[in-house]
Amino acid sequence: MNKNLFGEQIIETVERINIYADEIQEKSCPYTDDKWIYIGLVIDRASNSLLIDIINRRYKNNFDTKSPYFKKNDRIIHWSAISDRDTKNIAMRWLEYILNPESHTKFYGYILGINISKLNLKEFDTINKFNSIYNRFFRSAILYALKVFFPNKRIIVENIFHERGQQQHHKYFPWHCIYKIEESESNITFACEKIKFLPKSHRESEGGDRRSNLIQLCDLFLGVCTSLIHGIEKSETSHYREELADLFLPFLREIINPPFSENKESNLSSNIMIRFFPKVKTDFNEFRRYTHQFYTYRTLKYDEVKSGQIKLF
């Protein structure tokens, strides 16, 4: 039993959470042509879950399957495939939810961007480079997000959910980050032994899972943020994603592209973080030793194109 200096019992605050994760593989920087990968996390508090809110906003509280609006609101949200008004409208309602201050005790989002062109690739498996890099930084992303979002709390991770993909077949990825975090962190425990892989679809009729709504939300959050950073290529349907990008642009501009100073604090949110690594090319094992290699400032390609400063070819 923990006690303070006066012999009084210290009551630990316990936070039970579920983690939803997605990734974006090699994306080229429009300025340097460096190759980036991104890890996106959405953290859902079990005591104040956002899943029901997200489902309600998807269907606008209309769950009548015979309604002409049900199918319009039942679309799968995948950022790169948003190409019609109905899908865009669902995504718009979700982004509006994220931006609403009332959701800040429910939605916790973290994105970690890794510039693989500046990594020392000798540290990683050259045969399976992506999975080797992803596995190591995935653990780092989870650990950082939990410590920053829930300081001074005992954390119980009930589940880690990840979209189905090549990671589920990797011999280490499904269990290794759980094992390593529990080994090193006394205040973080897991109620699961392995990561659970969910389908993209939320429709049970086609083998989906309702929790995949939050996998889709993570995909949307990751997609809109990285598109603001890297730009959106023009196409016949890109205007749907541009509408969503326009909504999120002022928020992201304050988060990672503040005026005057990279160190300026944003007053908009304490529940969304975006970090990048590394600032300069790393030496062997440097990512383990130097936290100053993480940073938050990036030029927003979409913003520059939107303002007419540059053209997107």
C-alpha cells in the first residue's frame, strides 16, 4: 500500500484504455523527396468511450436500415478512397467531432512521423525494412502517448487494435511491444497478450467489427494530417478531400506550424499531438539516446498551395 510522508494512503488513479492504430507507408516529402512513414494512434478511454459518439455521428442517430439515408451513412471511411459526397459527409462529421472542445476528454490522437531517409538503416532488418522500423517506433509511439496523455496515472491497456495488414504476419509485432513496455514500465499493464487485428469494415454483415469505426477514424485523422503536410494531388474527386483538409487546416497549422516560433504553445488542444523524427541523420542507436531529435515543426504543402505561394504540379 503506497503512503505519503504523513502516513496517509495514496489513492492511485487508474485509467483503462483501448488503443486503435493505423499506418501510412513510404510517403515522399514534396520539398526534399525524403521518404516518410507515419504511425497514427487513437486512444479511447474505457470510462468515457468515444465509440458510441462516432457511431451516432456516422448515422446521424438514424439506425433504420430501411431508411434511404442509412446506406448513405454506412460507407467505409478510407482517406485515400473518399470520392463521393456521402462518404465525405461522414468524414466531415467525424472531423467536426474531433475539433469540438467537448470531445477533448474522449478523443486522444497521436501521430509519429519517421523520416526513414535520415535513419541509419544498419540498425534495422534490411530484408524486412518497413516492419523492422515500424515495430520499433510503434512501441515508442504508444509509450510516449500514454505518458503524456495520462500523467501520474496507473494505466491498464485493455486492447491494442490495428487494421489488418502485413504486421499481423510478422513474428514479433503482435506481441513484442506489449512485452517490452510491461518489462520497463511499472505503471502500465496490459490486459491483452497480443495486438488484435480488425478489418477495415464496420459492417457485421460482411464480417466487419463495429470497433472498426475507430480504425476508420484513425485512418481519417492520419490521412487528413499527412495530406496537409504533403499536399493533395489534383484529381476528379480530390475536391472532396480538399473540403475536409480545409476544415482541419487552421487546427493543424497551430499544432505543427505556429507563427514566429517553433516552440510556441498551441491553446487549441491538449489531446492531439504530432511529432517527427529525426531532425538530422542519425548515428547508430541515436534514436534511443537523444530526445532532441524529435520535433513538431513542418511546412504544410497544402497550405502553401492553398495560399498561392507555390503551385502543386
